[in-house]
Amino acid sequence: MTELSWIEGAITAARPQAMAALVRYFRDVDAAEEAFQDACLRALKAWPKNGPPRDPAAWLILVGRNAAIDAIRKTSRNTALPPEHLLSDLEDAEVEAAERLDSAHYRDDVLRLLFICCHPDLPATQQIALALRIVSGLSVREIARAFVVSEAAMEQRITRAKARIGGGDAPFEAPGPVERAERFGAVAAMIYLVFNEGYSASGKAVEARGALCDEAIRLARLLLRLFPAEPEMMGLTALLLLQHARSDARFADDGAAILLEDQDRSLWNRRMIDEGLALIDKAMLKRAPGPYQVQAAIAALHARATRAQDTDWSGIDQLYATLEIMQPSPVVTLNRAVAVAKVP
């Protein structure tokens, strides 16, 4: 580990919490992003000398917020600051900030940021791009490479998304129970779309877009930490883990795709599989099945088969029959037909 790699890791882990709180303080995505970048630059100077703070996220929030306020004062002496209730608490107390991060406010902050990225007025492609930029911190170049578009085109896409949010009624307030349940589905869908953008890559695009799978899993784990008892979140996380566990066996050296039944199962990531199996087993105990859980259960039956011929195709057929009722589509019907054909 290099001298600064631990700082990069700490900043990456703290980004969702810090950005979420800064968006709540300033109610402006661009202002929050600039504040966070300023805090990161100061961290690169301070942390190697002083060591890591007790709570990196709280440190970044306080430093970023205060730096942004100072910048406003310096550049526009005659312009009043935003109202006090929009800036939230202004005490320079890391302990109090850390306590907020450990409370329900922290959960609401992160969800609020994810909900902003999943604004219903935005096309799905803009939702994904904005989430990868704001929540995950990927550069415009990285996102453009993943979507196989130019940096200029991706910059425009993200800029349009920000402008559309800034000009509308962005959900800055903590959502109520009903609204949260509705938006939770949108956030989960966004994470699944991010994963599929990477998982569906082929040929030379695999390496470029494979990082999207890792980022989707990171976001899923984050949401799972916020809602540890939500069975569909367990199911989604399990599904992503079980699918991504097969990455090293999905393509030949020449880039050609390898069918599931022909894959070298010794190349499957057993750690990911074990984590995914534990999650789906736990989710099923809740007895509140949903589409992500059913898809994860199908992936689990494949993962539990030591050899392709050991696959429980009868069980997979039954699960696809359930999925046809929950989420009917031609793809589900086709996959069920394949499973039926393979039943001994």
C-alpha cells in the first residue's frame, strides 16, 4: 500500500456520506461537489501529516462545508449567505457531526442523494451517469469510457441532468414511509442498471465496463447497510454477487463468450458465492419474496451445482414460473423454456 493509497480508500468510502450531507446543507449538487473536492484537497495535505481523523466522513463534511462558506464570503462580500435553515447546523464540532452520521439522519442523507440521482424526470441513462459521478465519484472520462461515448457527450449528459434537477423540485426533504418505499424501488433499479451496463459488456469493452459491476455491488452493499432487514435489498445484493462471481469464467482468451454450462467453475469466485448464498438464504426467511430474490434464488441454484449436469433445473423452472407472475417478460418466458427443456 502506497503512502497515499489509504487516503484514497478513506475518501472513496466516505464520499456517499459526505456528498449526501453537503447536498443537504447547500441544496445544490454543484456546490456540494465543489465543497467535497476542496475538502479532499485539504485532506491530502493534512492527513499524511496529522494521521487519519477519527471519522473521515465527518471531517470531510465539516471542512468542505466551512471552505464553501468561506469562499462565498470572499467572492461576494455583499451577498447574503443562504438562510440558516438551508445551511443546517454550523457548529464546528466533529463529534456532533459524527453523531448525525450514526443516526437516522445519515441514512436519510444518503437516500436523499440517491433519490436525487433517480429523479423521475431524468432518463435512465442520465440517472446512472449522475449517480456514478455524484455518489460514486467516477470521473467523466471513466463514465464515458464505460458507456462508450465521448467525454464531451458524457459531460453534456451529466450537465443536463444537473440542470434538470436544479430547475425542478428535487426531493431534498427526507421522504415519508410511503414515498420512501416507492423511491427505494427506483434506487434499487438504478443500481441494477449500473450493474447490467458492466455485465452486458463483451469483447474489448469488458475491461472498461467491468468496473461498473464492482461499483454497483459497492452501492448495493451501502444500501444494504442502511436497510439491513429489507429482503429485496438482500436479494439484489445476492444477485449481483452471484452473477459477478462468474466473471473470470465468462469469456475465452479471444473475448468469445462462454456459455454457463461450459464455464470452468473452478474460476468462479467462491468468496462472492458464499456471501451471495448467505444473503439469499437470509432473505428467504423473511417470507416476503420479490423479483430480485427470485432471480438471486435462480443464480444460487446454478452456483450450488458443482457440475453443470448437477443443476436443479426443476427448481429453476419453478422459480421462473414465479418470476413470470411477478415480472412477466419475453426474456423470462424464454429462460423458463430453456429450463423446462433441461429438466430430466
